[in-house]
Amino acid sequence: MPIAFEKVSYTYAPGTPFSYAALKEVDLAIEMGKITAIIGPTGSGKSTLVQHLNALLQPSDGQVLVLDRIITHADKPKQLKSLRKNVGLVFQFPEYQLFEETVLKDVMFGPLNFGVSEEEAKKRAMETLTVVGIDPSIAEKSPLDLSGGQKRRIAIAGILAIDPKVLVLDEPTAGLDPQGSKSMMQLFTQLNRQYEKTVLIVTHDMEHVLNYCDNVVVMQDGKCVTHQTVKEFFNDGKLLHELNIKVPNVLRFKESLAKGGMSLPEGISDLQTLAKAIAGRIKP
Amino acid sequence: MKPIEVKHLKFSYDQETDVVRDVSFSVERGSYTTIIGHNGSGKSTIAKLLIGLLEKEEGEILIDGAPLTLENLAAIRSKVGIVFQNPDNQFIGATVRDDIAFGLENHNVDPKEMDGIIERFAQEVNMTSYLNHEPTRLSGGQKQRVAIAGVLAMSPEILILDEATSMLDPEGKGDVNELVDQLHHSRNMTILSITHDIEEVRKSDHVLVMNEGQIVMDGDPDVILHRYADLVKLRLDAPFSVKLALELKKLGIVLDNPMDEEGMVDQLCRLHLKK
């Protein structure tokens, strides 16, 4: 199993009055080649969880298996560099971390750090800029002069240029306008389908979970309370209610119709299919 | 006299490309106005011009009828409060109490009265039990509520929110929206909110739509949110029910009022029963 958490606990500031258990004996196996959503309220441990994937945090107890590596509290940080090449982590608001003079230099920074030649780093940077939808003609501009959405794409390109197998994104659409966040999610789908990246996305947006993700992990109070396919998850009305999950629009509308006597088949998740199913029931 | 009136406003950051181009609009007293537009359309620049953080190149800004100039900036700022997007960028005090006190100190409020004022506004935003906490340890929604308390303590007549909920989780967003609604209703405060949240637009009295530095739509949200095709062209979104009604229309099903989701469900279920 390439990514797995085995009884992983993590405590911030252990042994001090501020000690705080952010993860409590988490057991979890992530399916490779899929898009997995990680959801849960603020403070439930989502960000702490994903920071274990490239060993930014090491478990206080238990172990994390990532691509044939086992990470425990005993590992020396130095040995973890090769791991970071394979797991790219994009933080919240990554655009605040751009720092180079030009877009190109910023994207090249990652691959150069992993020992790639100047020439190869440049080639990769130009390629990944295209992949994330940035016109290569702005490669020589200062990243600080661009719009927020563009900056975020450049930050993501910087991680992709390292060519990781696993891409982890912490709230990648926060603060983007509706179309910007839609095309961002489409980018992750493309990276998954076309470039075969395993993608993990921390999000609060249930529309995104329904429309773009395969599996869902729900964190609550430092524990993984459920891990299943997105399809199963949104079919379990009782669980959604218990976890206080905002039901996506299509499913909410479908439920209201069912209450009014029009029940539609299972598995409808997008607007067009919903409209067709309704029309099928109404029109002669 | 309108609380905010803007005439032919123009601004650019680099003297070349205008970020705000010939913008005119007004805001009614006690109204809830929303401004929408894609990232980079000039929304936040307008907010910064309104409170004098940026200086306009051309045009006029009138707050309660008085033109905004360098000379009366202080007077204008006591009437207009603003809450920004990033809750982490607007804290000064070491505790929540100090943070709310900061604005009061700047306005030479008598220290004897300060504690009472702070407690009153902390109560209004439901943060009384956090007064001695460090702001860094609060959640995003709590931080924004403290920021609002700090603004309220200056007793402004107008509250500007510059994407104040866009960095918050659903719970934080709900709490802040509820607080703003409450201020709007109980204090009849004039609200100007820059937002991407279509639900917030739907419940506002008036919406301005920006694109490329200009206001391209201005009016009743019920009317504007219906114009789905136009909104998509402007890289915006429409309410779910409007989008569904449009899909149904393509399939030959025409409904009365797509802004009202419950009514839509009723109509569809009736059509279903009739068949």
C-alpha cells in the first residue's frame, strides 16, 4: 500500500501547557491514482494530516507509509529529501510564497533544488507553466505583478516542475472567483487523468467533492471518521446529517423533489443529468 | 444625501492601465449593497479608494455629501469602517481586548470609558469570553468578528467588507454573515460588501457587477442574477436554481420564478402529478 497511516498520532508542543493532540491514532489508506478529498471542520486535523505526507511533520506515534518509505518519529529530517521529490505539497494561499524576480525563476527553483540541470529545469518550468494554463510569454515578468489567480497557478507549477507522483493541495480554491475555482479543479482532474498524479485535496466545498473527487476522507476531532467513495458518501443521508455536511445543490434539489413525490434514480450528480431526469418524468 | 456617491472615478496603479475606469454609482442609506466581479476586475481597488487608502486620479467620492479629500480624510474614516479579506493581516494588539482598544486610543477615547466600550462591542460580536486571548489562537471566523468589533467601536455609519468571508470555513462564514445581517437590521447600518458569495448577493438590496474596471450591471439582484449568460461571460456564477431553470428551458420546461427554489420544486412536482 503506497500511502497509509498506521495508528498515527501527532501532538503539537508536547510536554508543555500548550500541548495539543491534533491527530489521534489515525488509520487510513489512500488509493493511488485517484483524487481524494479531505474534509472536516477547522481544527479537525486536516492540515496536520497532509503535512505528514511529505514528512514536514513526523508522527509523534505510529507510522506513515509513503511510496515504500516508512516515516516514524525517529527519522532524521535529512533522509527525507527524496520523499519530498515524490510528494508535492501546495499550502493554502501559496501565492504568498512566490519570491523570485521572474515567473520562470520561481518555477525553476524546485527542480534546481533537487539537482536537476539548469537547462532541464528551464524546460520543465516552461512545460508546467503551459499545463497550469499560464501563457509562457509572461515567464520573464515578475510574479508579483500578476493577478491572484495567476500567482496561485504559478505556485502550483513550481511544485509540478519537481514532477511529484503525489500532489497534495490545502484549500486550493479559497478566495478564487467562481470560474477561477472551476478551472482550478479541472486542472487537478487533468493532472490526475492525463498525468496520472495521485491527488489529495483539502477542501470545504462539497460541490467540488461531488463533481471532481473519487474518494472522501472526513476528519473530526483528530480522527478519521469515515473514508469511502464520493458516490457512497453522498448517498448516506443519515451520515451527512450526523456530520453536519452541506449537501451539494443537485442532491439537495433531488431530495426536495422526492419529498414532493418525484423520486429520481440514484447516481445523478450534475446539473444537466438532473434536468434530463426531471424532463423525463414530466414531459409526455 | 446618500451615504456613498461616486462619480466618474478613475484610477491606475502604473499610470498606464486603468484599473478603475469611469465608475459611477451610489449607495442608499441603510441598504445592503454587494459588488461582484472576477478576480482582478477592480472591486477591491474601489474599496481602497472609498476609504482613502488609495488616491483617485479623476472623479469624485462623496461620503454623506462631503467630498473625500486629504484634508477631511480623518473625518471620513470615522464614518466608514472596513474589514479586509485576510484575518491575519489586520491584528495589532497582543490580546483581543488590546486590539479593539487600538482604534479607540487613536481617537483619544477616555481610558475610563474604554473598558465599557470594548466589552459592549465584544458582546455584540459574541466574543466576550475571548477578550484576553491572543488573536493568533482564534479561528478565522473569530478573527473576523474581532476585526468587526474593532471597527464598530469607532461607531461608523457605513461598513465595507472586502471579501471578508472568503478565507473562512463554512462555519466561520455563516457566523460572520449572520453578524453582518444583524448589524444591518438592528443598527440600520449601510453595508457595502465585495463578495463572490452568490447567496449573499441574492439577499442584498442592490448589486453592482464589475468587469475590467467598469460597472457593467447595476440594480436589483433578482433581476441581475437571472442574466446567467451575461454572468458567465463575466466569469461569474448564478444561483443553482437559475442554472437548473435554464437547463430545463432547453428541454422545453419553462418555470415561473427560478430565483425561488422552493417554488420551483412545487411547480415541478405539480407538473409531475398532472402527468
